[in-house]
Amino acid sequence: CKTRLPIVRVCPKLSLKTLVEGLREANPASDRNLELVAHPYNSRSLMSTLDDCYQDAAKRNAQSGGSPNRITLAIGPEGGWTDAEMEQLEGFHRVSLGPRILKTYDAAVSMLALLYDALEFDARATEPGPGGSSNAHGSVRRLG
């Protein structure tokens, strides 16, 4: 069975600065780590962001293809993060879930569903097809 359940941690009692510093100390920067922040302003779609991350990783190291080792999602309050909070989340990829402002719970569920779908598609696309050839299209985005 290839299904792996994610480890989900909700950290409401920690300050954002403490949380980000702890994450960075515990998980040094890696081409295979992905940090996403849901923010409704000046952000890109999740699929566009994932496409770019996969392409960048492939350029840096052709051997590292596949899904990220660790994904960190930062989902803030309804209406988005403050400018000071976004500065603390420097290095995270800004992603939007569309034109509507979502409540935190709805944003978390939406982000997890979209991310799971994208990673499942990536896993299916890179599985060997008939005759041992890969079905990879070099992108996470669904084709057709």
C-alpha cells in the first residue's frame, strides 16, 4: 500500500516567530522541503506554485524528482496575514485559494485537499506505465 497518512500539527499556543524558527532549526533547508503560506493577496495559485517548485527542483538536481519530503502549510486568520507576519514567513511560497476570503478552517481543508490531489496526481504520473516507461509529464498540472 502506497498511501501514507500525513502528520498534522496545529500549533495555536506558539508565537509565529517561535514556530518558524523551530521549523527551520528542526528541518534545515532542502530542495525536497516545501513551505507554503496561504495568503489572499499578491499570491499565486497552488498549482502554479507547485509547477514552479517541481521545475526548479528538477533543474537543481535531476535525481531529486518526485514529491517533497516535507510540506509545511501556514494558514492564518480570515483575511490573511499582517505584513509583519509575512516578513517572518520569508521563504515560504505565497499561495491563494481563489478570489474569495475563506475562514481558517475552510482554508485549511481546501489547501489540504488541493495539495493531496496534486501529490496523488504526481505519484500516478511518475509510476511506470506499460513496458516500464514513465507517465511523467514534467508538471503537476492535469493535462486534459
